[in-house]
Amino acid sequence: MRIEKWGFLLSYAIYLGFCIIFSIISKDTSAINTMIFAITIASTAFSISDLMFTKLDIDKKERESLYSLYHLTKYAKNFYINKIMEKYKDEADKMVSVLMELFDEAEIDKIISGSLTAEEKENYLDKIKEYSNDGVKDCLKKLLESDDEMSIEDDENDEKMIPEVLIFSKRNEKIKYILASSIAVMGLIALLVILTVRIEAIPYIINALTGLAFLAVILNLLLKEYYKANSLKKLTEEKNKLIRDISSRRS
């Protein structure tokens, strides 16, 4: 897409150069005004189209980076769980055994998901206090008293949602691509029609479109700089941090 777009814009720039030369050597004021009118409309359309293509590229890169970060985070989560199980295997097995002994399946599910009410948490703590093993009792207390925000996420739901999100994102990208391409094509058609029919220039339209074209170019540059300085930088830092953490603990 990028090569095709820049090739198209290069062809348009060459054509624009010929138009400038023509306006210098020609004495036909009406033809020059018509040409400026046509070029202004086409330039505005191309500037808006280029802005949309830039936004499309950024959205695509963010989607790919987030998808990569999701898989890396999932890998890190499994990596740390395995490390914990490896280090505290006996205690972990004992905790599971105690949970199965003290609570039924529905109660255990509430504990793991962190969806206990204040009253339920108090009742469960009372049950744990009767247990004799202080080490396991303390671990279970910490599990119950942990913040609800630290609840374990449902991986199955995540796995089901990811393909749907990807399909939706790709569909949106396709719509944006078609829309941006259509605007560029309409600009080219307007250029050819105005030059062929010799439509008379309208000054206030030229002024408005010139301002709009400059605005699109400025927004394009700002969008690229903002993406590099914020979104891309943040995603890269998060990815590198995860990789460094996993690498440092792999041994």
C-alpha cells in the first residue's frame, strides 16, 4: 500500500510541475485559474487521503504490537506460575488439599475468582482459623484477604474474544482503506473533469480547500510524531520490560 501510494503521489507531483511551468509561460488567465482550481481540489483530496492512510498504518501497527504483547504477557504469566509451582510445590499441593477439605467446588471458585462478599470472606476466614497448620493457614488468609482487583482472569473468555477483536479490527481497516482510496480517486476524477470541461474557478472554495489541505498535512505530521513519542514508545517499553524480566529469571 505504501509503495503504491507514494508512486501515485510522485506521478501527481510530476504533473503538478508541468502545470506550474504552463502557468508561467501561458497567457491564458482563464485556463490558469481553472488549472489552479482543479489542482486545489485534487490536492485537498490527496492530503485527506494521505492522512487517513497514515492513521490506518498506525492502527495496524498498534493492533499487531498489542497482539504480540498479549501473547508475550500470557507466556510471562504461565512462566511465573510454573516458577512458583516449582519453588513451592509442596506448599501449593497442601493449599489445594486444604481448600478441597474446607470448601466445596462453588466456594473454591469464588475464592479463586475474587468474587467474595465481605460476609462470605469473614465466614471463610473463620473456617480457616480452625485449621491447625499455621503455614498453610497464613497462605490461605492472604489469598482471601487479597484485593479483588488481583483476581485471576478467565483465559478461556480471552481466547474466545481475541479472534473476534481481530476480525472486527481488520474489517475496520478494510473500510478505512477503501474510504481513503475512494477520496484519492475522487480527487483525481475532479482534476480531470475540471480541466476537461474548463469549469470556472470559485475563489472562496479555493481558499477553504487550501486551508483544509494544509490542516490535513499538519495533522498528518503531528499524528506520526505523537505515535512515535507516545503509543509506539509505550508498547515497546512494555514489551522490552517483559522480555528482560523473563530473561533475568529464566536461569
